[in-house]
Amino acid sequence: MTERVGVYVCHCGSNIAGTVDVVDVANWAAEKLGRQGVIIAREYKFMCSSLGQELIEKDIKELGLTRVVVAACSPHLHEKTFRTAAKNAGLNPYLVELASIREQVSWVHSDKVVATAKAKAVVSGAVSRVIENRPLEEIKVPINPNTLVVGGGIAGIQSALEIANAGFHVYLVEREPSIGGHMAQFDKTFPTLDCSACILTPRMVEAGTHPNITLLTWSEVTNVAGYVGNFHVTIKKKARFINEELCTGCGICQEKCPKKVIDDVYEAGLGYRKAVYTPFAQAVPNFPVMDKENCTYFIKGTCKACEKFCPTGAIDFNQQDEMLHIDVGNIVLATGYDLFDARRVSNYGYGRLPNVFTSLEFERLSNAAGPTSGNIVLRDGKTTPKSVGIIHCVGSRDKNFNNYCSVICCMQGLKFAHLVHERTGATVYNFYIDMRTAYKAYDEFYQRVLEEGTLFVRGKVAEVTDAARNEREKGKLIIQCEDTLAGKQRRIPVDMVILSSGLQPRKDAKEVGKLFGISCSMDGWFTEKHPKLDPVATMTEGIYIVGCAQGPKDIPSSVAQGAAASARVLDKILQKEVALEPIKASVDATLCSGCKICNGLCPFNAITFIEDDKVTSINPALCQGCGTCVAACPAGAISGTGFSNEQIIAQIDGLMLRNLEMA
Amino acid sequence: MTDNTFEPTIIGFTCNWCSYRASDLAGTARMKYAPNVRLIRLMCSGRLDPTFVLRALSDGADGVMITGCHPGECHYIEQNYKALRRYLLLKRVLVGMGIEPERVKLVWASAAEGAKFAAETTAFVEEVRKLGPLCWGKDEGERIKDESKNKNSSFITHPSSFEKEVPA
């Protein structure tokens, strides 16, 4: 059947018509491409306007067009517009092709003759291609209303609560024994100085007791299969060696456990925990976890003190890791951040000079529930510092480490300054590159800290040393810095140095990204779909990223993102089904030789080999439509809708104007 | 064969997610670049069947530009590596066919790199211009005409003698 093609050339005001002779292009298409099937070619000032669209709709109905080419802007802008117009006129939307003569022609070339010639070639390519287009239908898949939230920090908790409150089930998975994340380690939160635990723990309890939330702590996601609406997730629930049904969380086992272990996670290495422990008093859930590596019974085969004293017989040394299989429709990743390892900046002396602390160490030091009960003291555990230096941008905005700004460190440094000042009366110096106190009430906090008498030195610190040059420096830590406001080198002796370390992506962010089929930026943060207009969605439908997993951010932003992702998830759930682009690969079993060349090419596991028939098959639900297998098949047995060999070859011929000779 | 008036025709294959968006960005930013490249949008550089390149060259294109996401940034996780593999193999095949491998170029350009896309396009057009016309796809008669147009008139060859030189 000969196709009846309509070509519509848009002026886009003067955006196209200023550089391309649109009338010439339309006349040329009508004349030269007539034998290809072009029965009408029009030009119009704004094709995307309702009048322009009506023009196309009218022609489809009255002239019986079977294919439409719109020569206008990039398909990323208006493909949907014109597809919808075609649909309204009863033409399958996938029989419309956009020829981009604005972004790819008129805006990037200046010579009108050359630009017009190129526009003709582009239109010719689109006409050849559109003839090979086949009607396609969007694929509708039902959405499983359950959601998986990975990471139980504040962003993940917020996200889980929003969805659960709307009446849908959430699986909240956390790798550590308790939810709460980094926020649970903090004493105060800037800029209002709310007690972190006071605002966080009610949320934790709410998440822990919510009837719509299944809380899986001490658990990790090990496998993800499926696609939006229908993910199949495998979760490893690590053995706690505690029977959760029987445990009341009384804490006697922790009291009786004779084995003390340095707590590197929650206490940042400043305090001890037992071998059987809950990380902190308000942990949710409050069942302890047995640390197999350090438990005397697991090491030596004797002890069992916890078992002896447990009033409910909840200790179970034979417990095994459990593999749980759940089905969910959407996944929210709230996997958080790792603190930059300050040891890497060796000239700041962390790990070598005892009284250099990291920000997380200071959080524990200043926390009333921390190892010093909130007393800010030096590493000896008793001396109160008389002077404290806080160094900003440690590992951030530094070409040797991370180029990016970690966002929270300025405000964190100011908060530390306030706390030191308030609790010890010490002289506090802040060493900063730029003071970045954007957002609501942040700069006011900076002003407040200034008024409290904290001293500010602008300049990047070169070195922290204990090598004194004079009496004044003896026994102190000396901060060597160029004061760029005063224009001189300074050596400032202090008792204590706090490194306002930056945030960095989780060590395993790349592997986690791969597990969920999303990508990481150059820095290692998960990549959002659009940095401005779609900041919580990812390129993989049904997977959302919130909190610091997406990039450094403070608590309010993390909470906002957690809630934002929930809105997106609820939107999906309430639609009940999701439409997928019908760009898919499929195998013609009669042509497939069973060579398996394509089998290893699919990163989405959409390709499987059917042993019985000795042919390969592609699961359209898993196929993302990249077309790599189509290009690889030596037998030409795999075809890809939307971007078939016929379409692409026709477009090449058309662009090279070979169609004019052939017709 | 350096003919300054020669305007090469180049077919460009772009990835929908990165380099096509880079070309959109170049457009939005009104960056000017050489008009010799005509783009074909694919969903991924991994979709590029090497025969598309050969088809373009046999259709009369003087060069082919393939663009994709930077390594590690592929929208489909790792398919650009497969494009890289095919590209390297294709270059070897081109040599065997008597085509300068420099006529086919792979460029990585992210969606943010409109400037890079424009600069690489212009640079590639100049590279192909230096190589001169390919004339690969034209039939023998036309080819001779082209040859005699570009070379001095003392170079006379008959279609029959051409056939003899080509091993069967």
C-alpha cells in the first residue's frame, strides 16, 4: 500500500523561518518527495499552536493521511504534542515523525542557502523513515501498590510515613540494627538548635509501629528484578540471634554481656557498646543484635551470659540469615552518605594528632547521651579546651579530594562554634573559604554566632601541627593558615581542632546503583532524571532517590525530598497502571539460530535462552528498548520497534537523498 | 586530495539521552557549527549496527560520526561499551575495504556538553574535508567522472581496467 504522507514545515515565528526558507522546503517536499508518497506539504507560522495542530488533524481526516512529518523543533520538545494531535484525528501516534530543523538546523547555522539545503535533507530523511514506521500501542502494566524504601534515615522514614499514611503498604529496609540514620547521632540541629533526638525519635517510633510499615532492620537488599509496577526484590534479613517474637527489649542481655566493643558506627569510635547491643537507647526496633564477630560464645564456645539472664528466653544462637522475597511497585532509595575520611587530608593530622576531631566525633562528644554525657573535652576525657579551631571544607571544594560543596559543613561548623561557646566558653575560630549560609534562617544563625564572639578567619588551612615554634604554641595544636582578608600568614594555637568533614557517596553506591539499575554521577551520587524539574525520579521508571543519596543536603531538604518521592509513588499507585513506551526488541523465533550472541548483552536481564526450543526470547516487560541486541543479531532475527533496521536505513537513504533517485 | 571547496556530507548517529540532547542544547544556546552533519537519533549508541555506517558511506556520505554517553554514564548502564567495541572492530573492517578509518569517528558527549558536541562536529568536518570525497557509493561511471574532476586530466582509466585490478 502506498502511504499518504503529509509534511508540515513550521516557521516557529522567525526561529526557523529566519534561517531556513520554509516555503522552499515545503514546495520542494511536495514536488520531489511526491513519488515517495507526500501528497501535501504545508508551512505554517506555529505548528504547535492549536491552529497548527488543527491543520494537521483536518488533513488527516480529509485527505486520509497515513503518515505525518512535522519539520519543526526537537522531538524532545513537541513529539508528544503532535502525536497527541494525530491520535485525536484517529491516526496511530507512532506514525508521526518530527524532523528537527530548529535545534539541529536553523539555530546552529547562519547561511540561509546551506541551512535550507540541510533542512530539505532532514525532511527527506524523516519522510523515508516515517513510511517504515509501524503503528504501536503503549504497553500498560498494572502497578503493585506496595513500596520498598531502602534506608531508614530521616529521608527514608519521611518517605515511608507519607506513603503508609496514605494507606499503602511500605517495606522499610535498613542495614543497621536501628532506623534513625545519621540524624540519630546528632545532638542539635541547625539553625533552630532543636534537639535532634526530640524531633527524630517520635518519627522513628511512628514508623516502627505503623500498621502499614513492615520494618526490616539488620537487613539488606540483595537482588532486584522486574520493572516499574512489578519489582521482585530479595532481602537478606541477617540473623540477630534474638527471637523478635519473644524479646521485650528490656536490655538485660546488654547489661550482662561481659564483652565491650568499640562502637565505630554509632559512637564514631568514641564509645563502647556490648557484643549484644542496641546502638542507642531509643533504637527502633529495640530488639538488640548479637555481633557474631565479637561475641565470646561465637569465638570461644562458652559464655551465654545473655541467654542465662534473658527473662523471656529470646536468645537464639542457632538463628540463620533469612532470605525474604517481596513484590513491590515502586522503590525509594534513601541510602544516605558516608562521612569524608579526614585521614586523607594528612596535613590536618586526624588520626595522628589526638585532639583533632571529625565532625561526627564532635557530634557524639556534644551529645548529652554520648560517651561524655555532652561534656566537650579533649581526647584525655577530662580537660576542657580553652580554644577551639573549626576547619571548614575538609575534603570538599578541593581538587585533591571532592570538587563539590558538601552543603551542610558551613552551618555545621557554625553550630559547633555555638555549642563550644555555650558549653565551655572557649575561644572559637572558624576557618572557612566562603561562608555558605543559604536557606531560611541560616544567615541569621551566622549573624548570631558572629555576635556570640566566634572569630572567623577566611582562608584555607594549610596545616595543623603540634610542632611549636615558641612558648605560646607549646603543647598546643597550631593552625597554619593564610588569612586572605588580612593578607598575611597566621599561626593560631588552639587546644582542639574540629574538622568539618564533607559528605561523600556511600562506599558501595556504585554497586547499589547497579543493583537497582540506576546510574551515578562522576562524583558517585545517584543521578536524578532532571536536575531541576525531576530531582527525585531516576532514568529507571519506578525508582526514586531521596536525601543524601542524590547529593549532599541538609535535614529539611532530605525531608522535603522524602515527601516528594512519596507523592510520585502515590501518583503511580493511584493510576493503577503505567504506560510504557512501546520501544522494545523482539525475536523472530523462525530466524533465530540459537547462537546466544545476544544473551550476554542485556543489562536488564530481558534476554533468556529457551533450552527446549533452542532459541532466544526477550521479555518485553524487562526490555528497556536500547536496541543493542538488535544491532548484534547476526541473523537479523531481533527487531526493535520504533527504531527498526528498516526505519533507520530508510532514514539514512533519505538524508543522503538517495530516495529521490530510487523512487 | 585537499580541495578547499569540497563540502563533505556526514551522517551522525546520536544517542537519544546524551548526545542528541547535547545537540539540542547547542541549538538552544545558538552555538554555530558546521552544517555538514545530518543526524539520526537512536535510543542508544549500542543500537548502532555497523552496517548502518556502511550503508551511509555507500549512500555517498564522506564520513560518519557516532556519539554516545561517556563511559560509565550510559542510560542503559553499559551499552556504550558495546558501541565502543563495535566501533573499534568496524575501523579494522574499513581498512580492509580500502576506506580511511578516520572517516568514522566516535565521540562521547553528555547531555550537558552542547559546546563539545558543536566543537567536535566542526572538527570532524574539517578532518573529513582533508580526506577528500569518498565516492564509495557511486557506480563506476560516476566514480571515474569524479576522479577525473578532482585529478589532473592525465589520469585516464577505463572501467574495464578498473575491474581487472580488483581481485575477485
